[in-house]
Amino acid sequence: MWIIASDMGNVAYNMFPILNCHCPCSILCSGGENMGIRDSLQPIISKKEQEIADLEQRIRDARIYLQAVQDSMKALPRDVMDSDKPRELRPGTAVAKARDLIRNAGRPLHITDILKGLGKPIDKKNKLSLSGSLAGYVREGQVFNRPAPNTFGLVELGVNGSRAELPEDFGKM
């Protein structure tokens, strides 16, 4: 015997308190006729389970993608803008002049080329002194980078002398 909930009114709440729910089915049953309802609810349940599985997969994919982007960011040198306090180079110092040489060249320069540009003798003492000073900035990820041994570039120019830019479709799934 099928009983429609809207016909029962408040009787359903008093007689069948367990059936007081907000399920997608507005038909209540009594007796042994519940197999038809079970059969009609099973596709709804299966469809909703599939939707949940699809959403869970999308969340897993998004988490994997986010982790990959975060790992990529960790591999990059810190930008001057990212640091707490950007370092200014004192004008007239060998480090400031080296920065200007590299910027004018538009590409990383070997330490001997930098010393030639500064007009300093190319000897072990000058190489160690200037490369040590530049290496301090490299370690902090500020101003200079080191794309090859004894070769210094500028963070603002990227690794190979051209500004690093992300592809147009980067970040889209």
C-alpha cells in the first residue's frame, strides 16, 4: 500500500516519526512493498556516488598540481622583491660597477671579463675578492646569480640573460 506524504499531513509525523526526512523521494511505503522504492533509489545513489568520486579525483589532481607549482617556486632564486629588505649597492663600489657591466652586456659574464671591464688586474687575489663579494649576494638570492662556475649574472635578467617569463597556459588545468 503506497501512501503519499502530502496526503498524510501531520499524521506522518505522529505515526511514522522515522520517515520525517527530506529525501528526494516523496513517496512513503508501508508493508513489504519497499523493493520498488529501493530499485528506484539505487540509480540516484549510484549517480551521487559517481559525482562524489569525480569531485574527489578533481581535488586530488588540484592538490598534485599545487604541490608541483610550489616545488617549482622553491627551485627558483628569491627575487629582490620577495626579500624582507632589498639590498642596495653602494654607488662606486666594485660590486655596483660589476652589476652595471653585466646589465650593459645583457648576459652573464665570467669573472675575468668583469675584472677587465673594471680595469683591475686579472690575478688570483682580485678574482677571489670580487667573486667572494658577488657570491654573498648569490647565496642570498639578491642582485646576482651564478649560472656557471665563476660566471655571474643578474637575478633581474634571469639565468641566461633573458627575463624569465611563464608560458601563457601556465597555471591552467
